[in-house]
Amino acid sequence: MNSIAGTLAQVASDLRAVLSDDGVAGLSDGERAEVLRGFGEVSHLVDAGIVETVATADVEFGHRFGCRGMNELLQRALLTDGPSASKIVKAADLVHRDMNIVSGERLPARWPALREALLDGAVGIPGILAATNPIEYARTRVGTDERL
């Protein structure tokens, strides 16, 4: 049985194999452009996986690993800096789906179309933040219907 962690380990191994020799150096311009497109797609999907993992975690998740919170856990787990971890947390907050306390169903995200675009790999964390920041800044003046 393949676990998510096992699948990700295989993907990492495959990427290491792609990068281990001089295969990229010997590509034609057309092939190089296609490889860049592929890496962009993988990058967006990695963003989606990280954001979805954070968005589905509870508020105590980071504390259970001895961290002050999610930001610190992300810094340690992803080997990233504080500002990058903050962007991940903010993106996760934007696409987080609350749980209905009566039925237990997941409710729609605050930005449902952007959540779908993220999970499809069409947009990454910078895209989510760029698309939402101006409207989030004016949050008190923009109603739900206008936002959606």
C-alpha cells in the first residue's frame, strides 16, 4: 500500500535522478522550455500540497512538535525562512475549509475558486496572495457576494 509520505519520497527520488546527471545541460532550447514548464507545474503542486496540509491541520499541530506554532514548524520542516512560512500560513488561512459543527461536513473555503485553482496546480502561493491581498485589505468594505 502506498502512503502519501511514501509517494512523496518516490517523487523526491525521481527528481534527484533527473538532476543527478548532466541531462538538463544537454537539452535543446525547446526541451529546456518544456522542462521549465514541467518544473513550474511541480512547483505549484508542491505549494498546493503544503498549503492543503497546513489548512487541514488544527491550531495545536505545531505545538505537538515542540514549536511555538505553525510558522515555526514550517520553518523547521521545510527549511524555510520566517517570511516564507508566514506566506504559507496566510495562504492556508485563505483556502481553509471550516467544519460544520452540526453535520461534520467541510464548508466551502473563503476563496473556493482559488482553492480549486491551487489544488489543480494552476496557481501557487504567490498567486493566491496576489489575487486576494487587495480584497482582503478592503475586507470590511467588500461583501461576500462581491468577493465571490
